[in-house]
Amino acid sequence: MKLVVLGGAGSQALYGIRNLISQGSIFDEVVISSRNIERNRKVIEELNSPIVKAAQVDVSDKKALYELIKDCDVVANCTGPYHLLAYDIIETTIEAGKDYIDFCDDIDAFYQIFNSDLPKRAEEKGLTMIMGLGASPGFLSVLGCSAHQRYFDSMDELIFYFATDEREPGGPAVLAHVLECIHNAPYIEDGELLTEPSFRREWEFDFGDSFGQRKVTRIGHPEVFTFPRYAPNVKNLSVRFSLEPLSAYEGFKKISLAGLTSEQELVVKGTKISPRDFILSVLVAQKSLKKQMTDEDLKKLFEEVTACAAVEIHGKKDGKDISYIGRVAGNMPPLTAVPLIVGAEMLGKKEIAKKGIMVVEEAIEDAPSFVNETLRRIREDGYIMRLNEEYTVRGDC
């Protein structure tokens, strides 16, 4: 069985491929592809596995992409930005008749795909295609589904939280994604979809032992779109984030409040430029001045918690008010990539019966088992992965 991983040599995807190799897999051939074949070959040499091969492809070349995936079983898309690339990649995958998975965390991409005819075309071809199986959406939203299945009859409010250390690896695409997320934050309040810029309102949230009490603000993230497809009666839902250290959080707050996330073009000395393009260039330049992390530096960094996340749920069980908080602490790259690989293997084994394009909350029916499997695999790879769950019954005698 063959898996093609688009963007497979990227910093996130590699954690999933290493997990696939270390755990053993149903895939006896894994093709990692990117535009940089030399980078791919170097990665393959480091991985030193007979099942992994390299391929060169520009995913924007639909003909070349089709030729790459036409004889595989599952396509895993780890390329971004998704709002620019996902539509054509998914369309080509449908034309090739292949099952598909990604860890898309770009809300615009979800709107673009689900408001098109692609879901219908995928269903008509009998394909199973999953969007958003990474850390969040992905593991964290499946954790929310797991809590719902175990503890609740109904849910009134969900809040997703996450916080990351600015030392976590990530290039210009990650910085661009952060700027997009803090530009406008959709949320659901009393059943109505609303939106507001980030940092106009802030809250305090306790992430637990590792990050402790933090300021958080709403951001634009896909859970506002994805989770209601699983639980359409949820009346209140939002996504809130923070950064470590506090100075990083305050820095992005100043950028947002100053209007520098806007894409409205200005003319500066005869040249058109948007505030977002300007501030992204500044951030990339600042990052380039910092010492680049070696593999040994990353290994040492991931000996400590560098990312925290949580899902908070309020609802009812047997007529009683119930509250739940599930807190996760670990490292973002394996938490992003390993769920994708677990999902890809489920596709290969035909364990997901539903057809068409679906969000992760719709696709993973046995949420508790998926959570446990992901926890096990990340821990066995030697990374930190802690889960603490609190469950409160209010008004209980």
C-alpha cells in the first residue's frame, strides 16, 4: 500500500513520517514530495528506511501532481498555505480517485472547499477525504468529541485554547498564518455567527503546570466552522490563543491593534504594499537574525513543554449542569503530524465508512480510541504528551 505525502520534507510532516517508520505501518511505500528534490533526498538519507522514497513535484502543476498520485492509495497533503493550494490539490486528488487527508488550519480554505461542488464530486466517486486532522483542528477537536461522547447529553458552549512557545520551529508561512488568524476572529454567540478583530477582548485561562495562567484572545480558526458540523446545536463556540513568552503575545497584540494585519494596499513612494506584507517582511527579517536551531537544539528544546492546548465544554447530562476541561501539554510538531498519520492509516485500512469531503469531527466516530492511540504513539516516540481532564457536576446532591 502506497502513501504520498505532499510537502513531506517539511518540518511538521517529518514528525509524522518518523512515527510511521518507528511504529510500523500498513504502508509499504511512502513517497515524500516537494519542489526541492535535494532536500527530499537528504531527508531520505537521514530517515534511512527502505519504504521511503523521494519525488519532485510542484503541487500547483495539476498534471504533474496527477502523475505523482495516480497509482497511490492515500494522499496526505502537508503543504500550505491551504487557502491558496488546497482547492486544486483536492480537485486533482478527486480526478485521480484517491482518498485524502490534510492538517489544514486555514478557515478560509474550509469555506472555499465546502462551498464548492468538490464534496459532491468526492462522494459520487466513493472517496473519503478528511480536512483538518492536525493538532487543532484535529486532535483537540476530537478530544472535544470524546468528552461529549463520554460525559454529555448536550453541549451549550465550547472554547478551544492553545498557546505555543515562540521558539517552536516555523518559517514565513507560520508567521503569515498567525497574522491571518489575528486579523479577524469569527465566533458563535447565542447561535449567531459573529466576528471581531483579535485583542479587542481578552480573558485569563489556566493552561496548567507548564504555562500556567495566561492572557488569551479570540483568533480566527477553523473549529468555528468544523465543530458545528458534528454538533450543530452548540450555541456558543470560540477559539482563544496565547504565546510564550508574554512579550511575544504583547508584540502581536500591538501589530493587530495598529491595523498592521490589513491587506488593504497602500501606495508608499509609488509602490503598492499592504500593511500585512510590510509587517510580515519585518518579522521574517527579525527571525533571520536569530541563530538557526540545529537538530540537537530542537531535541533539547523538546525535552520540555513547548505547547499547551485545552478544550472547555459546558452542557448537560441527565438534566444536570456539567463542565469539562481537557488540558494537553507537549510539543506542537508531533501533535500536528501524528494525528494525520493515524488518520492516513485509518483511510488505508478502510476504517472510515463515510464518503465525501468531511471535517475531522465528522470522520472520526470512535473519538476516545483515536485520542488514546495518538497519545500512545507520540509518547512512544519519546515526546512529552500529557492529558489532564477535569469533570464537574454542578448542583449535584
